[in-house]
Amino acid sequence: MQKDVVIIGGGIIGLSTAYYLQKSGHKVTVIDKGSISEGASFVNAGYITPSHIIPLATPGMIAKGIKWMFNSSSPFYMKPRLDINFLKWSWYFHKSSTDEKVAKAIPVIKEINVLSRELYKDILNSDDFGSFHFQHNGLLMLYKTDEAGAEEFEVARKAQFEGLDVRHLDKKELNEIEPDVQIDAKGAIYYECDAHSTPTEIMPKMLAYLKANGVVVKTDETVQDLQLTSGKVTKVITDKATYQPDEVIVASGSWSEEIANKIGAKIPLQAGKGYRIDLHRTTNIKLPAILMEAKVAMTPMNGFTRFAGTMEFSGINNTIRKERVEAIARASKAFYPEIEVSSEEKELAQSGLRPVSPDGLPYIGRTQHCKNVIFATGHAMMGWSLGPATGKLVTEIINEEKLSMPIDAFHPDRKF
């Protein structure tokens, strides 16, 4: 049965959901408060990462956050502030940071990432968006110290247990796999299970496809209210129009908690700001890598090389902290000595806000607070990786089909 679906949010999650809903014959409207040309879906590292099996909420992470709190150039920066939502989220984060909860999260994070990787391949093979950059060449975790290497080796061991392709490279093997660029690292954990892409190429192509195939896309339009009748949203009211959908998908990223509050749902979220620097010149780098000690990601994209990373909790804002940009630039030089980021490249740095849940797992599914609202948000650093899988799962929920995987761990009403 065809349904009239309104998707609030036009990032990779919202557009992926629109894609699968349109394929299923539904009438779809996407509403975004911006122009769908910037933000987290455009400035991310472009990773599709089954290897990222460990959620952000891990034992010791809060201690690191407190340690780094007064260093605004640190990889994990929490700006001190008296904000009740941030304090609640921090407490939930602390409660989620246990070995037992991490162990439960690992298999479901792996499963949804593998699902999404295969769906990316299906989209590429479908030619719906034409050709686009997607390479299943793996991901290097570069380390300079034995301590960092040992830490990642433990993750690799768990990844192998989950059936993922991973191996260790010493310095000689690292030079053999990346022969055209100098790398200053002791070695690397090589996750052959991972892939990478170019978000700034895929997003416009996805948007063009949706518009050409009947999806209505409303940009620069802000949702102001949701009108409820008998436990269902009957009207979505924006600053420009009113919509009367059968189903509402909340895919608003870091702004999703604000939308949730309108129907009485509680989905704790904090905006985790990330930064990127693009180098539009030849670097000779072939494989994407995470620079472990610096917590910086590097990706050879279509036509440029991107250095991205850091996690900054400072509320919803677009402020570019120059010290954080400098930290990324220093990391690139430390691991790739031949690469010097210019002042012009640093000046053009951009940021995006990732929606981070307290336990590091996304919110995917219906809420008991409203019969026709589905959440698709809270993906933290895995938003780009999990776009297609989330869109597919949300469409299966609406179609009342068998789900591609169990989603109990992602329930939007779960307790922390």
C-alpha cells in the first residue's frame, strides 16, 4: 500500500531512506532546514566501516574526556558547560561505558555495517546514480607506538572473531602496500573488510536521482511543530507549509532530539563536531588510514585527499576552532612527512555535527510515544557508513516486511 511519508532531514540517512521508500512505491517528501550542500554528510571521511565495531562509549573514555576537557585541540574535547541535557547525556554515556555493554554492541554494529557495505555495492551496480567513487580496498590503522598498536590489535582480535578480514602489517609490509608515499609509523592493522567513497560526489547524485524520480525535496524549510491526534502525527507544520503524512521519519541528525521532544519522546543526543581539510593536489596515497595516536582519518577521495576527525562536544554551533584544524594538519605531517598542509588549505577547513547517542548505537525504529513516527538518527561517526542500511531497515518497517537484521539494540525508547 502506498503511503505518504515525510522525512525530516536531508543528510545521508534521510536521502537513503527516501531512496528505498521511493523504490517501494511510496510518496516521499524530504524537508531539510538547510540547502543539502554542507554539514556532516559532506565533510566526513567517506568510510564504510565494518571494522568500527567498538562504540564510542567504552570504559575509560569519560576519564579521557575529563583529562582533555581543558585542551581544545585534543582529539576528544568536551567543552565545560552547565547544560542539563549535556549533563544527563554524560551520565548516560558513563553508564553505557562498561565491558558488558560494549560486548553486546559489537556484533550488531558489525552486522549493520556489513549490510550497509553490500547495499552500497548494490546501488553502484544498479547505476541509479551513474558511476561514483567506491573502493573496497580496506583501511589502515597506523600506529607510532607499541601501546597504540597493542590497543588496536585487541580490537582486531575481536574483529577476527566476528569473521572480518584483518591482518597486521609491519613497517616493511606497510611500505610495500603504500610504495609511493613516505609513512612515519611502526606498523598498521589492515582491515581488508572496509571500503571508502567520496561523499561530495555521492550526495548530489543521490539528490538528483530522487528529484528525477518523484521525491519532493524541500530545502531551507524548518519544521516548527508536529500536530498529534489520537497518538498519531496528523500534521507536520513548517515555516512555509503544512503536510499531512501517513508516516514521519525523524532523520534530523543532531537536531533530532528537538523534534523528538515535540511528541514527548526522549532520545538523548549530543552534537559531536568533526572537521575536515581537503588537499586538492597529488599525494600518491592509495589507501585510507586512521592515524591512531592523533585520532585523525585520511581518505584518498575522487580528485583530492581528505584529512578529517576529532570529536568536539560544544553544543550545536558551526564555530571553526583553529586549534583543532591545526591539530589535524600537524597529524598529517607527523604520519606523512612529505605532506605539508598549507595555510590556504587550513583556512578552507569545514566542520559538521554528528548526532551521538550515549551508548554509541543509532536510534532506528518506531517509538511508543507516537504510532506513525520512526526514528533514524544518532549514528555518531558511522552515519555515512550506515546510510543505506538505515534507509533499507526503515523502509522494511513501513512495508511491514521481514527486517534485514534484528534492530532491538537500536530501539529509540531504550533505557540508559
